[in-house]
Amino acid sequence: MTHASDPFRPSRRTALIGGLSAFALLGAAPAAFAAPKLNVVATTGMIADAARRIGGDLVEVRSLMGSGVDPHSYRQTRSDIVALTRADLVLWHGLYLEAQMERFFEDLGRKRAVIAVAEALPKEGLLSHPDYEGRYDPHVWMDPNTWNAVVDEVTRALSEAHPAGAETFAANAKTYRAELDQLAAYAAETVAQVPEGQRVLVTAHDAFSYFGRAFGFEVIGIQGISTNSEAGLNRISSLVDELVEREIGAVFVETSVSDRNMRALVEGAAARGHEVVIGGSLYSDAMGEPGSYEGTYIGMIDHNVTTIARALGASVDAGGMTGKLVQGS
């Protein structure tokens, strides 16, 4: 009896192809149904860098503010709004750093997981400022030890948003915190080489007070904590007097702030017969270019520490912390 005329009975070839297809689908199942990465949007590069280091392969992180961007005056764009409303987790700094976006984040927080990571810091450890009544200085990343506590908050936020990855996040955070400890130790050792009488840091705005507290520097900013404040002629004139009287020989520009006021200081001191040089360009409110060493938090602080120390009289290798590690010292 033959079954050749039975239209419902598959041939051996058809059955074989069907079986192989089913096998292929089963083999592809793990990849096809792999858990998607946690979609994280961070405001600043510093927060985004921490989220990438802690999240590893389990997260996809986008930073809204790139190199040279001033967070004090930044406003969300249309593409930012799309990215933020589609994110699984939004990480912003808080402490009034993203002043123009606060209302937006308050509204978004009613629908999405939106965490202000610096707001979790103990208030007794935060600095106040006479020009910033009722608020705290937000530039906490300038002290690696203080930033370490923010890393803890980023870790907590990631773990709550993606509980299955909590163990991985904890392990990555432990490694990252050890590197931050190493950075803090390098910074302390390096700036200690600056002669005590020269430990005065003159910058475009008051972004370095936590650095000053951590490492024993007097910090003078032309503008206040926010770059939205204006430096009047009287302020610049009084600072020129101070540079001349105290024989301060170097000032520093910032990558995210116009150097116009710093140039005015240099020219004003020169008119008084006192030479002041630009000691270098520091990363204050934004990191370096993506993909560069300075485009990481550790690279940013390493660059600042090395630049400040060299300009103010310390004998420091130009390679910074990385050069020191290569030398095995």
C-alpha cells in the first residue's frame, strides 16, 4: 500500500526540514529571548561614567550632557525628552546642579524611576556658599571620597531597577570604589608636594570647594557656584589686587566656562607689573571627550590634580596617576 497520493502525509524530506527548522529555533531561543539591557539615561558625564562602570554589560547608558557642556544652564532638548520618557531609569545629580531641569524631573518622577543621586549624601557633609542661600554646593565630584558615596547611590538605583543584576552591580561597584580610593590617595600625595604658600586655586567659578576642603587648598572663583552668576568689573578688579598683593602666579581656565574673565585677570595683573600665567585648563562641570582618558571620571580628576600640582610648583610627572602606575611606584 502506498501513501504517495495522501496529501496530508509529509514526505521524509519535508519532515526532516521541519525538524531541523524547529531545532534551529530552539537553538536560537536563548539569544532571541535574552533579557534586554537596562536603559539608563544620566544627565552628566560623571554620573553616566559611574553607571557604565557599575552596570557593565547589563546596562545601556546615555549621557545628556557631553564634553564642555555647562549643566547649570542646560535645558532639555526634544531628543532628550524622548530619551528620558523611554528610559527604564533616569539618574540626575540634584542639589540644584541641573537648575533648569528640576521641574521636568519632578514631573517625570511621577511616571518613571527618576533618582537624584547626590541628594542621598548626608547634609552635614555638604558645603554651603554665601551666594547660594538655602542650597548646597553641588560640585561633590571634586572630592573622590565624597563621590564614592554617590557611587553607592548609583549602585542602589541600578539594583532596584534591575534586581536580577544586583550581584553583578555590587561586584562592579566594589572594583570601582577601590579605583576611586586609589585616585584619592594619588591626589593627596600629589598636591601635598605643592608648597603651602602656593596652595591657592583661582578658577572661573566656585566649582572646586570640595577639592579645596579635601586637599587643603584655598579656592577663589571669579563667579559664584553657578555659572549663571555674573562677575562684575569690581569683582575682577578686587581679584587683580589680590593676585598682585599675594603674588599669586597662576590661574586656571575651565573647559565648560568661557575664559574671558580669566584673561581679564591676567591682563589686569600685567598692567600692574605682575605676571600671572594660565596654569592649565581644568575639567569642572563636564568631563573630556568621549573615548578619551579625560572622558572618564578618574581621568578627569587625575588630569585636574596633575595640572594644578605642576602649575603651582610641584614636581609631578606629566603622565599623572596612569604614568605613576606604569612605573610601578
